[in-house]
Amino acid sequence: MRQRSLLLPTLRDVPADADIISHQLMLRAGMIRQIAAGVYSYLPLAKRVLHKVESIVREEMDAAGAQELTMPTMHPAELWQETGRWDKMGGELMRLKDRHDRDFALGPTHEEVITSILRDSISSYKKLPVNLYQIQTKFRDERRPRFGLLRGREFMMKDAYSFHATPESLDEAYKEMYDAYSRIFSRAGLTFRPVIADSGAIGGKDTHEFMALADVGEDTIAYSDESDYAANIEMAAVKINYVKPDVEAEDRTKVDTGSAKTIEEVSTALSIREDQIIKTLLVSIDEEWVLVLLRGDHELNDIKLKHELSAGAIRFAEASEVADILSAPVGNIGPVGADGVKIIADHAVSAMVNAVCGANEENYHFTGVTADRDFKVDQYADLRFIKEGDPSPCGKGTIRFAQGIEVGQVFKLGTVYSEAMNATILDENGKTQPMIMGCYGVGVSRTVAAIIEQHHDENGIVWPPSVAPYDVHLLTLNSKNAEQSELSEELYQSLKKTGFDVLYDDRPERAGVKFKDSDLIGIPLRVSVGKRAAEGIVEVKIRKSGEVIEVAVADLAEVLKTQQRKLEELYQ
């Protein structure tokens, strides 16, 4: 491609509304332009990278036995109403009406559509398993679109769905997709961790997220420093055998703590540690009020609470509701005397002796409180977020934290959608059963942004060769010099014939401008035709290392192939 003809509107300055590196560099490198909040046009350079990522995805999905198809982006409301997600998805679902006033949604995902297709196409276990995928634009009405392609309202995604007659068949497909995703992200040059995750609005039980490690990641990964264990912090189990201290239990005493309400304020007022305080929260669980207890230095993990109680909806009580139910303000409530309200506590509370908690009276707390003596706990469970330094749930090492960008996720959906939509088959005994499903997604545009977050320097993007928009960036340093222009033209044609994908900077710009643009867009290998053109000597720069080599034109193709192989090995 001749750069003179390429739509490549590079920017010198960092756009004011771009907060993270990938967003900044994609704008500066002329890859994307915003049309509306969270909605971007992919310009030619970005489109080439997207195609490279899509090609890797297709190759690995096809190798795993999946079949590509294309489903509509506009979904009739009736399909989503069958599963109940028309209401559950709330404002995230992009809705519209046609001229006949019929309701539709722009697809954020395609479980309903694919299930309807299989429901109408397959009726026997003999036709299963089957795995179908597509690469397509998806739509989600994010409340707060930000971070460029990491949280947009319109994005590119690969979604796949497998259908099975037995759980064992689903397990096999899940493993195949897990392994395929590991290969996809390795080939894309990402440093990533598969982590145990929550299925969220998709549903199902077993699921893993594939997290690209990055400082700007919106998810926190809890991992063991001595094993392969890794989980989204929302799903990391706390496995500690809490033991009550060998101390004498004191009498419970009500004390005036004045205006102290928060854990920190009560700790200061009574000169005690935060882990000696019982944190009490009033929570509505599917319209039933529950008191949730934690140790003062711990934080409630509402995902764990939801799973523990198999809850559909959770919300924290308003201040007025707290006052009505417990006759005390927030900050003074506690489990002692909280009659008629179910109490669920984190395991750590079971080992608390001589603790402090709210007295259900304004300005007062109890001291000398011991669990199971001064109040009855209906249920103990793992309810808190894991902390750095906790023992790893796998039994090896301790927990450390890292930030991650979710680039893919695999789910075992089970029969959540097939039962709701009556997608059934006849099994080998002639009995009707719902199809068993799996679901597998790759955020294609997110993956591009994650690659940039991991591969950049102060001068711009540093593309791994597998996803780079071009293999070689050919620069004519003085386009007015006939020898340089002629040699550049010869090299452009010969390198293309050799099999290199070449971007040829033939613009009538100064050499400094060309160098800066070349570093900014980050093509792995750069060939500069300059003052030694008449001698048949050019410069080759390796973008990742910054190394510059003088090369004879006769040896150029072989040198470029050697450097390309070295880079590919480096990213494996």
C-alpha cells in the first residue's frame, strides 16, 4: 500500500478525552475516530489489525471443529421475552421499533437466536454435538462508555455456541474451546491468565475469563504465587480455618460512641483494631430483609452472597429502611436483638470473641460481643472478597493481585436457554430432553486494544508480527532524490513479490515526520532508503528493540525474513 493514498490521519498531540494508552495511540495513529460516545469508525489501519485477529480466531475455531455462520443483528423482542432477558437486561439492551410498532433489540449476544435456530433444525441426539460461531458487531448501551474500545456501545465480537446431548460432551467442547482460546491469545502476542469467573447476565455455572494483564484493566485477578490458580476477585474463594482465640469472654456492655459511624471512626473512638468490629449490613434478598455480618476489615462480595442464597436480586437498604426495621441509623446497627431478621455471616465472624457491634440505638455500640452467644447466626458462608496475603484456595502459595482486561470468556450454560425456549431432542432411549449448551466469546476489538496496552513504548505502538497491519514499513527519506525514489520503488515491488505485506511511505514529507509516524503506527520492521541508496545500502530498524542494521539491497529480503522469524519466536 502506498502511504500517499492511505487514509492515515495521525495526530501529534494526545486527545484530551483519551484516558488510557490504547485509546490515545489508536486515535493518534489514525486507527479510529469517534462518531458518538462509545461508537467508533475503524479506519484502514485498524481494519487490517482486526482482520489479522479475526483470521487467528477463525483458524483456531475451525481447527476445533466449529462452523461459521452469520446471524442477524436485529432480534425480535419475542425471542428475548421467551428467556425473560427482555426485562432482565434493562437499559443495556439497545431497543427499537419497526414501522409496524414491533419491538426489536440490537443483539448484545445471540443465545436466544442460536437456540431458536437449533430448536427448529435438530430433534435427535444423533445430530449432536454441534458448535457454531460468528464474528459480528454487537451492541450494548453502556451507561458510561469509556476507555476507547475497552468499553464501547458498539464492538466486534466472536461468539460461539455448542449444543450437546450429554454433560460429558459439553465438558469435551468446553476443554476444546478453553485450549483454542489459549492458542488464540498466545498467537495474538498477549500475556494472559485464564481465571475462574462469574457468568453474570449470560447465565450458567462453570465459566472462565481470559484476562490480558494490564495496569488499566477493569478487573482484579487474584492468583497464587506458587501455582496456576487464578480467579476474578469476585469468584476467588476464601479458605481459612478461623479459630476462636483462647481468651475469656467478657460481659456485653453498651457504650456511647457519639457520632462514630464508620468502621474507621468506631475503631478510633474505642482504640481497637478494625478486625475487632462486626460490620453489619441490611440487605434485601429477593424482597426479604437479611442482616449480613463481616469482620470490620473485610469487604462484602455481593456476587458470593447472591450465589450462596441463589438470589435473583440484591440491593442494600436505604437509610430510611434501616431506621424503620432496626430503629437505628446506619452505622449503629448490629445483630444483637435484631429479632425477626435472618442473619447470615462470613466465616470469620464465627471466631470473633469480645467484638464490637452496633447496639441498634443511635450513638451506641456494644462491646464484649461474642458470636453465637449474644446473637444467633442462621447461616455461615464465604461472603468476603479475598485479600492479598490470604492463602491460595488451591492450597499452594499465597494470593497476589493483578489487573486484567477481559478479552474472552467460556461458559457452560447447561439448559438455561434450551429449557426456557423448549429446544429439545429425543435421546437414545426416545425420551425428550433439553439440549445442553455451551457459550464462548472473544472480544475482537477489545483484543486489539489489549494488545496495544501491553505492546507500546513512549514513541507509539509496537505490534507483535502476527497482528501487525503490515510486515514492513518502507520509507523514502527524500522523495525528491531520484536515486532514493527509484530504489524505493524497486524494493516495494520486489518485497511484495517475495511475500511481504508492505506499507510504502512515498509522501513528500521530511524524514523526521516519516520516522515519527513510523514509530507511532508500530510496524515491526522498517526499511529506510536514504543517502546510501546509490551504493545499494539501506537501513533496517527492528521496532521492538530499536536496533538499526545497514543491509545491502541484495540481502534485504533474507535479512527481513530472519528478523521476522526472530520476532515471531520472541512473541511465542
